[in-house]
Amino acid sequence: MNSDAFDVRVEKGISQAREIAVSGQVHALCAMARDHRDWPVRAACVELLGEHFSDVEEAKEAIAYGTHDPVDQVAFTAIRTAGERRVDTAIRDLIGIAGWPSQITREHTSKPVGFGAAYTKRALLSIFGSDDPDTLRRLEDEHFAGLRRKVAAETRQRNHDDVVLVPGGPFIAGASQEHIDRVHQQVGSFQMNDQDNRLRVVELPSFTIDRTAVTNRRYAAFLAEANGTDRFDHPDQPVGHDHTPAHWHDARFNGPDLPVVGVDWYDAWAFASWAGGRLPSEDEWEKAARGTDARIFPWGNEWDAANANDVSRSFGVEPESRLDLERLLESAHADYPKTPVLPADSLPGSASPYGALNLSGNVWEMTSTNFYTGEEMDPFFKGRKPIEFMNRRDAFYALRGGTWTSPAVCLTTYYRGKDLLTDRHNEIGFRCVYPT
């Protein structure tokens, strides 16, 4: 479009906005401020909202929304308007841009600021009516007191006390070639590429972790409260998602004391939120499994089949090669194996240094870590089908511990698996961590 035509369209839009403002149609003006295709019109609408409706909550919310407009001049207009009209609704948005005013007004060395940070600081000081750091801190606390009370009232206490403490401090994560060779010597011919977890020292704060994987009994309590509400759901959870496990009606997997399986990453995230915890990071899971002495299995450095539910126990057959394993897995059907998964609190010899059971075998366990990046999972696929993102690296979380279909080589404390965050398998469960 040529500039003359653009100017005419903008002039027409601003004229319309003024007429709307004069006629008192605050809702229509807010809609234009948010959605008009031409940014000069959006900026003009924000100014008009401040001029005519600065005491109307819908207008204040629209001004706050404008502080995040993708066009800088609209955002700057909204920031300045919020400051000039002392729009307290925008405080949280402005703090997200510049930081807490009680901090940014203290003497400190920092990088030079740009337009946005300068405008935002000035707007915050205008809204709070002070530039004294101590006064600002008091005003901040007063402003957010109601929100803090609401958050505290909605924060759930942990609904399960069967947890073990993992003390804070460093631990040795990952594997050396010596570790890998030692395992291969113990468990036979499975020479697998498991060198994607480099040897390193990791420092973690203390936390507690479920002593066992989450059971069907606990998950049923979650379903009774969570189904029909989105209170516990991840923001990216698929629309219309049902948290009912895929294998809820299979007698081999639905016993009350068995680990819940047939759930996806979103289900596990929601359960953890309901339980007052979260999914463990890979590092947290690994420390809980191996302690501080870099052990290969939760119980020590020597493989002991009595301590784990792996493919040999669940199928009653010892595969001697990868081909044997593939043939064995292909033989599985609805009635075989009859008891693939053991109760979550079985095999006391499987205990880790902190007392957590079955961190090796029985079911893979989900983590909050992206398999490829090592960062916290941050999915953004809502409204899309799995086929559209099944090749995206940011759609895969890390699994740990191995499962009832795994050979022993996959049950080490450092072995890493992965899965698509929307998949539901009868080999995968989870446990939660909680702050101390």
C-alpha cells in the first residue's frame, strides 16, 4: 500500500475512534485498541482510553494490554498513558518489563536502558507516587497483598506423605566410559549407545520425592477432583483433553497399588499440580536414584536381577541379543505377559540411597526436562495435532529408569530415554517432587 492510502486509512480510523470515545462506547474503543490492524490507530485508541475512561476497569485492562503491543510506539504510548493516568492495573505488566521499582531505584551498576525501560520506570514511579526504595517496597507489598492471599489460599498442600528426603548439595551425574563398559560386561551383549549423559558434578537444593511411582489409587483421587475442571492443567494442554489413563480398564495395569500408566506428560503435569508438587528434573531424578557416590544402579554398582522388574522378569525369558528382545516384545498380546507391572512399593532391595523404590525398572518415569536441550519443558502446541509436531525437538521430554520391557542396560541411573509429550504408553509412569 502506498503511504497516501495508508495515511487516509489511519486518519479515518482515528476519527472513528474519537467518535466512539465521545459517545462513551468504552467496549468498542477497547476492542480497537487491541485489534485494529493499523498501529497508529491502536496508539490513538490507548490515548483516548486514558483521556476518557481512565477510571473504568475494562479501559485500564486495555491500556495494560497495550504495554505488550508488538509495535514499539503503541507499547510506549500505553506505558506513558499508564503512568500519566496512574493505571494501577498495569503495575504487574510494567514490573514484568522493567523489574520491581524498589529495586530499579536503588543505586547499582547495570547496562544502559532503552526507551521501553526508561518509560516503564517513570510510569511505575508515577503510579506508586514515590521514588524512595523503602517506600516503594512497602507499597509493592500492599498492592500485591490481595494477590498473595489468593495464591496462598489456592496453593494445595501436598496430599501424600509417603516421600523421601534428598538433601541439598552436589552429586556426580552422568557416566564415564568406565561406567558404561562395566555395565556392558555385567549384562551381556547389549552394547548400546548410552553416552549422551556426560560425567559432571551438579549442585541441587534439597527436595522430597515420592517414595514410589504414583499409583492408580492416588491417580483416581486426582481424577475425582480434576475431571471437569481446568484448574490443574498445563496452559498448553490440548483442548478437550481427558486425564483418564488409556489403560484404565486393563486388569493388568489398573490395580490400585500398581503405578499408573497410559498417561501423557500433560496428565502427569496436572497430577503434580493437584498434588502440590511438580515433575522432577532429570538431575533431580538422577540424584534421587544414585545418591552422591555415582552408583550405577540405585542399590549399588552390581547388577542384581532380584531388585528390578525388567524384561527378563516380566516375560520370564532372558533375551540374549537385540533380535531376541525384538522377537520377545513382538510376542506380547492382551494376555501376555500376565503380570507385566509390579506394585509400586514392591522389591525393597531396589531402594535408592534415600529410600525411593523402583527407580530402575517397572515403569519408565517422566521428567520435566527436554530430552534434546536439557532445559525445562516449555511446550507451545495447543490447537495442533501430534502429527504436526512429532518431529519437533521441543516436543520430547526425557524418560529415566527403564521399564518392564527394558533390558538391564537401560536400567542404569544415567541412561536416558525420550517420548513425545502426547503419547500414552503402558510402559511409562511418573513420580513427583516437592519443596522441603
